[in-house]
Amino acid sequence: MLRLEGLCVLLAAVLAYSKLGFSWGTFALFFLTPDVSFLGYLAGARVGAITYNAAHSYIGAIACLLVGFLLPAPVLSCAGIIWCAHIGFDRALGYGLKYSVGFGFTHLGIIGRFARPAPNPAFERDAPKTARPSI
């Protein structure tokens, strides 16, 4: 459900961007800008989580968007929409806000090499071992 929510934010941001007539070149150029926050991981997992979360929280993105609409400052509106689109994209892919334990530990679950697939009870090999009636 949370990943679907991220996809909805991405789609809403792209639609708003389209309706406001901003340049798609600008969108493409700045879409991955929040990922510069990965550099915080060079200083360790704790600093990395703080920098990543600051760049991937809707708080800053929506504040930027609101200030852009209230002033009006189209540059801030444009930046806020691109920022929201990026966060929605990341969340749709399963990249959530990070815990200080390490990059792979997020509020959406564990990702990367630490992730373990959840058992699927629909498959017999994954189903819990229970007594079965003999035929």
C-alpha cells in the first residue's frame, strides 16, 4: 500500500508539472538531485541516514512547493514538484526513509542484500509444516 501511495504521488507530481508548463528538460536534469544525499554515507551510517532522510522527506519538498505558490516563486514551485516526484518514485520502488543501522534498513522494510523474501503460504514448500490427514 505504501509503495502504491508513492506511485500516486509521482503521478500527481508529473501531472501538476505538466499542467504548470515547466520545462521537461529541467525535470530530467534535477529529478535525481536528492540522491546527492547519498554522500552522507561516506561519513557513516548515522550521518548518511540523516542526510538521506532530510532529502527524501516530504516535509522539505512540500515546504518548498508551498513557499513557491504563496510568494509566487515559480522556481521554488518547480523544485518542489520535482522533489515530490523523486520521493514518490523512490517510495514506489521500495526505498523508504533510512534507519541509522544501515542503508538497507528503511521504514518500508529491509532492502538490498539484507532483504529476505517473505514466505508465501500459497506455495507448499513455503507453508508451515502442519499435520496433514492421511489418505
